[in-house]
Amino acid sequence: MAVSDKLQSLSYRKMVIGQINGTENKERKRISYKQNEVYNDRIRPYILEYLRTQFKEETVLQMPIIDSINLSKRIVNKEASLYVQEPKREFKGVNPEQATELDELYDSLKIDTKLLVANQKYCNQGQAFLMVVPTMSGKLTVRTLMAHQVDVIPNEFDPDKADCYIMSTYDRSLDYYKSDGLNQDIADADDYKAQERYVVWTAELNFIMDGKGNIVSDVLPNPIGRLPFVDISSRKDFEFFVRGGEALTNFTIQYASALSDLTQVIKMQGWSVAYLKAPAELMPTEITVGPNRIIRLTIDPNNPIVPEFGFASPSPDLAGSISFIEMLLANFITSKGLDSKVISSKLQSTSYSSGTERLLAMLDMFEATRSDMDLFSWVEDELFELIKLWSNAMVGTPLQVASFVIPNDAEVDIDYHCPEMVTTEQEKLTLITTKMDAGLMSRVEAIAELRDVDVEEAAAIAQEIDSGMMAPMPQGANLANNQAEGN
């Protein structure tokens, strides 16, 4: 039986909601939510949780928590660089005026921004989703979703694919989330609790149900005849959701915890501790230490114990601890396939001695996204297909997106920005001089290439240079002995 038919049954809908709220599914969403929270700098609760596994609660409360260093965001943003510079799109199968309108539609939908976010979410979790639907106001919108925002009913013959998508809000009370637990009239952190709603999409229909499985909206036909989602994933193991692990998220927490631990060591052992050894009867009741004060220690000639006052100076191996943390960081960055220079614990600037060195540095970034290029080229095709279907379904209605029916064979070609060779002025001059010495280039051609002008303008520049060289020079100036030839 098709999933759309099964969803007609209240008992089936109740069963689906029960499974959505089951322990196994909640754990899947908890991991996804944690990855998203850490990426978005809400890392402190997870650092505290990790430190509590090593220290007593009172110790953790006294520790300085370093939660301002986010490796997750740095690495994900390094890997997700496909849309940092807007790619070039060419719409085929339409006339120039229609192509211009599609360009404007993509701009209004903020497609490059949405795909940049989708690329980041994909690099963070190994899976992300695009949802293309009309809003309540009737305007088409593109949303980026993560695994904790989506549930699916998979195809019974191919579990890698979905027959039904169900969207609902994630119950943040399952994880670390600061709120008073009350949904107020004003916008607050508990707005998601306003109503328990599940938005259901199949290729045939769309409706909303409550937490008891009751349909609380009209059951509408799906006008495009397919699921309005793009599943961005590349590695599945005969199941719909990708289980990519939490290595990046966990290491980000562990690294911040290690820095917090090191800071605690520095704080506790960064200064000397005063001590006083004396018999109990000779011990002063009050001691004040300062540069302008003297401590008076009484000596009992009948007691062999001589009072002693001093400072104990701890000597922690801070250099060894720092070296160990840096080693862990370098090993992890390397395991991610990135150069260890992506993240550095030392203050240093990057300079390039040549365009070739700059290109190699850019290639490090490009290498991190090369494997994603084919995937997101496919995503671009799927996204355009959904936009085309929605646009054509709305032609002639108040919700019309494009002013024309987009041809079925229309498609989009995507050209991502790739690193280009950057040549310094000195390298360029050396290359041109070598060509001139070898008789492969004239002086005018050299000027044209250096100045980026045509040959006629280069010839005029050469004459101006020659005139300047022949003019009288101030006494003592070095005059050129030879006049360079023209053409």
C-alpha cells in the first residue's frame, strides 16, 4: 500500500508519531542538534558536561571555561567553500529575456546564500536538506534543514530514499537549552512549544497533524507530483539518515576542555603559595603578608622545631602540556584532510613570496571541496527542477512565480569558482624579459602585456618613453647609453 494511502488511517498516523518520539529517533536528533549547537558557538554546556566526567562538580564550577574557540566552525567553513564566491549559472533552453528573469528569481530567493548554508550543514553532518515550498503568503521559499528537523518514511524497497517527509520542531528540553520553560506572548526561546504540529509531505498530498495524529488542516494535493525536498548526501548504508559520526563536534569539545584544564593549572600554579611551619603553641593567630610587613617568629629554646616561613613555588610542565595539545590539534586537522595551517595556536601572519605559493595555498582550500562539487552540481539540477515545477504549477494564479512557463527541457549549468594562478609583478616582468631576450616578443608587445593595452596604444606609450629618455636630464643623473628599439 502506498504511504499516502496508509496516512489516511488515524491509527497509522499515531504509530508514526509514536516512533518519531521514540528513544532511538530522539537520540538521532539529539546528535544532530548537538552538532548544530556546537557549530553555532553554543558549546559551553557540552564543555561542562565533558569536564564533569573528569572532575568533581565543585572543581568544574571553579574552573575558567574556554568556550570562545570553536574548531567546528573554523573547519566546516574551510571545507564548505563552494559558495563563498558566487558561482556562474547559465540557464539553457530559455531565451535571453527568460534567462534574465530566472537570474532575478534566484537572487530574490537568495539561492547562493541558501546553498552556502546547505554546504556548511552538509560538511558538518554529512547530510543536509533543501525544502522548496510556497509560504503562507504564497511566495516561493527555499529552506535549509538538518537531520533533527526532519523525519521520513522510507521507501519499502529502497530505504535510502524517502516516500514521505515529516517536519516538526526539535524538543530542545532533551538537550542543554536555557529557558524558563514557559512560552510567553513575546518572542522567546519557547516559541517552538506553542503547538505540537507535524507537517507531512508526500508526492501526492500535504497536510498538518497534531501530536495525537489528528489532521488539523486541509488535505491538499501536491501540485508538483513529487517530494519538494533535495536530500544532500553522498554516503548511505542502506538507511536514509547518514551516520557520519561526531568526530569534529567531539574534538571541538575535547579541545576546548583541554584548554580549560590547562588554564586551571596555570591559575592554580601560576603563583607561589606561602607556608609557615611552627609548633602549635608558637603559631601566630593572624598573619598578614606584604612587602612592608615583617613576620615575627618566636623561637622556643626547649623545642627542637624551629619556625620557618617561606613560599612554595610549583613547577608544572606547561610547555609539555601545550605541546601535547598542539600535537592533538595537528593530528586531528591532518586526519580531516586539511593542512595543519588551517588552525594555528600561534600568532602568525601568512605571506606569499610568489603567485605560485599563493595558488598552492588556495588549492588547499579547493581540495577540501573538490569531492563536493559533483554532489552540489546535482543539487543545483534538483533545485532548479523543483523551482521549475512550482513556477509552472503557479502560472495563471495569484501565486505565480515566473511570468512564463519554463520549458521541460530547460536546465542550468553551474561553473564553480576555482583557484587561478596569481602572478606577481616581478614574476610577470621576468617572464616578459625572457621572451624578449629569446626574440619571442617585441618591445611594444611587452608594453601591451604589462600595461594591459592594445598594440596601438602600446606603440604610443613606447614613443613617450623614448621621448622622455632623450630629454635633458638633471646634472649627475645616469643616462641610458642605449636607446631600445621600437618594433
